Amino acid sequence: MIFTVFIITLFLPKQPRFRYEFEKNKVWMNKDLISPFPFAILKTNPQVSTDKKDALRDVLPVYQYDKEITSDALEGFLNEFDIKWRTGQLDEKDKLINRNLSYKLLQEIYQKGIIGLNVKHQTGGKNYDFALVDNNISKQKNTLDIFTVETALQYFKLNFKAPNQVMQDLVNNLAEDHLTPNIVFNERLTEVIRNSTVSNVSTTKGMVQKGELIVAKNDVIDDEIFQKLESYKATYEAQTKTIGSRTLVYLGQVVLVSFVISILMSFLFLFRRDIFSDNRQLSLILIVTTGMLLALTWTLKMNIGSLYYIPFCVVPIIIRILFDTRLALYLHMLVILIAGFFVANSFEFVFYQVTAGMVAIFSIKNFVKRERFLVSALFILSAYFVSFVGIAMLREGTFREIQWINFVPFIFSVLLSLLAYPLIYIFERVFGITSDVALIELTNTNNKLLRELAFKAPGTFQHSLQVANLAEAAIFKIGGNSVLVRAGALYHDIGKVDNPQYFIENQNTAVSPHDKLPYEQSAQIIIQHVHKGIEILRKNQMPEAIIDFIRTHHGNTRVDYFYQSFLKNSPEKFVDENIFRYPGPIPFSKETGVLMLADSVEAASRSLKNPDAQNINDLVERIINYKLEQNQLDNCDLTLKDIETIKLIFKTMLMSIYHVRIDYQQVS
């Protein structure tokens, strides 16, 4: 318990909890809220996003002169000019004039600048504004104000005039080869400016002063008031992180969680003492509780969009299948109550989870098929859907305004709840707990042990089947685990596979092996099938719940046939009654008690020479009354009404087995 409380509280958020809950378009039911300190009114996320987009729209892409490109281009032009002129065998007299004229014109073009247009910046058309940085001075320009490579070439051709066409073409082609953008886009600097602009966008819009009214009682919370409340909450939580005492917050968490765990332990002590006294089962319950609350803590810290992604219904499903309905519902409610302290709109959260948990428990009341998990998932999803629609209509007042996207987390939660199935298998193996699913698998007659029993001791196998039918029908009627009692009945005589010929149901000759043995030895052989059965099941790692049926199905009664035979034939000898008595214990549950009665009644019914209604009626009454007289049912929670119901069912079924016409006046 201490470790559980420590683990849960260690990871929970440590800031004080905001005391008010509110929703947009709802009436403020609390008293007038006066601001205890000044705070800024925060903009909504859409407002901040819009302001950032508007600010970024005004940020111009930054371009810079690249002087190195200019000098390389001009120098390359001069060097190549002389080579081209000589190659063209043109008159040297015109060379100097044309070179100087074209070079000056090229300098003029580069001085004005040549830009390389960027497709990303042409969102409003081919030409766009940009910021031109030169010597750390920024000027706003438009691409129309400067040259592109194409317009620069046109300008050169228009302003350079050579004496003849050959010279004109040579210089034009040479200029075209050395026209390259010298105003280039500076992506890094542009990004720095954009980030700076975004960071400088204000996230607030006005102030609420100390002593100012935030919201009055019975006011409807409109958009403006809602934003003030959100801003007040954010400021309050930010201040309490530094001002509030984390130690006191932690102490409060310890008190609440300890209180809830103590309530759980009190419930187990008062109503499920078997679980309370079993450390393995108790550890499993605390691990499931701790795991779910740690999942909640992780979700809060990861700031996932919705807490409804968490599959809270895993807890009631696991506990219902491994234990019972009452404990599942009780534990689920305690987990949700703890979680409710740390979520927004806690009442809404508790309503969603408690109703879904109830439906989850009810949907697997009879868990006999694996596809029941899928059926349960559909029921849980339906419960979430009904709650979602109802709460949405209550909040919005109209069906059209329901935001269906908010239902998506519930779908994921239901899908994640299917993880309960592998978790149940793991818990069964680790903690030695047997679920109804495992019991159903054990009742398969193709099981290795049952096949061996049918082969080596066919009479015992048939006896076990009949006992299973009787016990299952009785326990189903009076209330109990019918799957458990059937499994226990099928294995209760498994110890007879070692010496099947010593048991009358497996003897097919008139000669019994007991005829050559002392009565004490015969009694011990009969009693030994209990020890052998326990040994066989434990060797095959069978659940203790099944082994309990072997230990208790004869209680601590005597093997009366051999005991009475010993007294009759050796009256002068001292008799140790314990030699003829089963080791026990006596049955301690409804299921084990019913099995003892079914086993005795079915075995005795085989000795009836004339199985008519009266004989069967007398047999059942005599056997069950004898068990009561021998105090074999003292530890069972069977009522007198249960006993009478069991008698009636046994009589009815035995008459059906022996094809007796039922007279209900005799068996009532």
C-alpha cells in the first residue's frame, strides 16, 4: 500500500489545482470573481496564429549584392573580349573603343543589379517586393526596379552600337555569357528576420487590473469572459509553480491517494477476505491501479490533445474477468475519482468513464467466448457515443454545432482497451490467477489429462462427466461460478489414473483387487487418489482453484465401507480411525460444497438396483443429510434454501438420466 501511494504521488503534477471549472456559453454559478492580481488577457490560439500570419506577410525576402560575382563577371568579360576579338580577325583599331564602351555599359548594369527571381516569392505575380541589403543598409525594392538576366541583355543590346553587324553580334554574345545575377536571396537572414518577427508578435490583448471584476455570478460566459478566465487560470498556475508550496501539494496528494487506497483495502477486508489475505492477488490489484494512474500522469506531462485517449475501461475489464463484478466496479470508480482531481471538466470526465466502465463490466458478465471482447468494445463505444452526444447537445443547445472530431479520442480509447486480453493472459501466468477463459479451455475433453483419464479409467471419466453436469446445473441455479465448478468436477478424480482397477466404476470383472488386501490398505489406496490427483495437477501446472476441488471433494469423511468391514471382521483389534479418513479440508465455498454433494449422489446412484422416483428421492435426501450431519458443509456459504434447491435439481436430473417418469409431488 505504501509503495503504491508513493509511486502514484511521485509522478503526479505538483502545482496547486485551479479551483474553478468553466465552459463557454455556460452560466457562471460561483460567486463574483474579483481579480486578486493584475494579469494580461491572452489571445486565443487562432488569434495568435492569425497575427503571426499577418506579421509574416509583411516580412520581405532579403536579397544582397554579391560583389564577388560582379568582379568575376567583369574580369572574365575583359579577358575573353581580347581572345574573341582576335579569333574573329576584327580590326584592332576598333577594339579599344568597343571594349571600353561595352565594359562601361556592363558596369552600369551590374551597378544597378541583376536579380535571380525566386519562384517561392512570386505568389502575387511575376514581380514582387523584396528588401535589398547593401553595406548593412536595407532598402525596399521591387523586381521591376532592377534587371533580370533577360532585361539586362535587352538593355545591353539596345544601348551598345557597333560599326558593323559582325562586331555587334560578337559583343552581344560575349555580354550574354557574362550576365549573371549579382543580387542573390539570403535565406538564412530572411529566416532570422521571420523568426524574430514571430517571436515579437504579442500574445496578449489588454490587462485586467487587481480588484477588477472578471465575471459576475449568473453571467453567461461569452468569448470575452472565457478568455479572461483562461488568462486568469494560466497566470494563477504560473504563479503557483513558483509561489505555492510543492511540499504541501505533495502532502495533499498523499492524503487523498492514501485515503482512497485505504477505502479499497477496507472493502477487501470486509467483503473479499480471500483477496485481502492473498498477497499475489492484492499485488495485482494495486499494480493495475498504479499502472492506469501512471498512464494518466504520462499523458498530462506529454500534453497529448485529449485525456480520452487513455483506455480507462481496461481496469474494469481486467478485474471483472480475473475477480468479480462488484470489485471491478468499485476499483474502477476509485481510479476515476483519483484521476478526476487532475483533469479539466472533472465532472464530465467522471461521467464519461464511470458510465463506460459500468457498460464494460455488464457486457462481459458471461465471458465464455473470446469474441465477447469485440462485443464489449462495441458496447463501450456505444456508451461513449451516447454520453458524447448528450453532453454536446447539453453544452451547445443544437445538434449542428457538435464537433464530431472530438469523438476520435474515444474510438482510439476503445481500440486500446482490447489490450486487456493479452494483459489478462500475462497476469494469469505471473500471479497464478485463473480466469473464466482459462477454465473454459480446461473443460475441453481433448485436454491431455482428460484424454488420459478417459483411456485409463473410462468409468471414472464417465462419472466425472455426470458429476460435472449435476454440479454445474445446481451452481447455476443457486448462483456461483458454473465454469469453475465444471472444471473442478472434470478433474476431481484425476488421481484414479494411477490405480484405476481399485475403483469400482472401472472394474469389469466380479473379482475385486481389494479382496486380497487388508481393509486398512484398501482404504489407503482409495484415499491416496486425493494425494495423487493433487500431485498430478501441480506437476502439470494446473490452477490452485482446480486443485481445491480435489482436496475438498471428500472433505474429512471416512471410507465407510472398509471401516465398517474392519469393525465387523476384527472387533477385537484396536482401530485408528484416521487410517480410514480423508485428509480434508472440508469444502469452503459454494462451488466445492456443491461438487462434494454431486460426487456423492452420483456415485451412490450407480448402486441403485431399481432407480425409480422414490428410490432416487430417498437416495438424494439421505446422502445430503448425511453430509450435513457430518458437518462437511459448515464452511460453505450454502443456505438451507440453496440445499433444498440442490436436492430438487439432483433428483430431477438423476431421474432424467435413469429415464424415470418424474412425479413432482415426490421430488418436491
